[in-house]
Amino acid sequence: MSKLQPPSLSLLDKYRGEDFQALYTTSVTVKGGEAEHGRASGIARSDDGALTVDLRLPAELGGPGGGSNPEQLFAAGYAACFHGALSLLAAREGLIIHHSEVKASVTFGRDPVDGLYALAAHITIHLPGLEKAAAEELVRNAERLCPYSKMARQGIESVVALTQ
């Protein structure tokens, strides 16, 4: 069994082109479960079978709890992506960030603009043993590199299409 390796630092090379260059695509399908409601009783499965998650409405929103929810999945993705950006940048700079942690807190709430719903995300980073100025620069640069941070700041291309 070989030791797991981090991604190549070549991912930090800037892309110059006119169109979006796809590097990886995945799909996750959610089905409604016993309540016929994906958020309340659904199952999320990735197209490669590596991810299978039981979805449940959290008790705080009137559900039974006992499963994951979209906010947790978003927080996991955001934290993992930001941690990856930190790690790549630290490796490029020769910085050691052992025992680093990224915590993403995602809040589901009411949107005062349209009265419907919105999300808020807060990211906290713990970089023990790193000088404060170096840690601040690393976090600023990771925020520029992380696609989740960019999406939260600038939006994302989103296409919704009905298939029958």
C-alpha cells in the first residue's frame, strides 16, 4: 500500500485562456426517501459510489435529525477546499502547517431581501506554530485560491434544467 500524496503543486499554475477549463466533474443525485422529500429523508449518492449520505432535516428546523443535511455537506466541502488551498500554498512557500484546522460554519436563515432563504458562511483557521504575519498572508492567499471562497464572494455559474 502506497502512502497518500497531496495534489501536485502544478495546480497553482495560473491558467490563461478564453473559456472555463474543466479539470474534474462529479455528480450527486438526491432521492426523496420515505417522506418523498430530499432534505427531510433523502439519500445522496455520488455517481462513482464513493459518497452515500442519509439526509435528514435537523431537529432545529423541526425534523428528526439523525442524518446529514445540505448545510453540513456545504460546510464540509468549503472547509476541505480551503484547507487544501492552505496546504498547497504552504508547500509552495516551504511552510510547515502540521495540525492545521479549518472550520466552516454554515447558517441557514431567512433572507431580509426577498423574505425567502439564504446561507451565511464563516471560516476560521487554526495554524499552530506559524508566525502571525506569515499565517495572515497564507490565509489571504488561500482565500483568493479557494474556489468555494471565490463562489461565496462572486457567485457561481448555475444552470437549472428540467429533464423528463
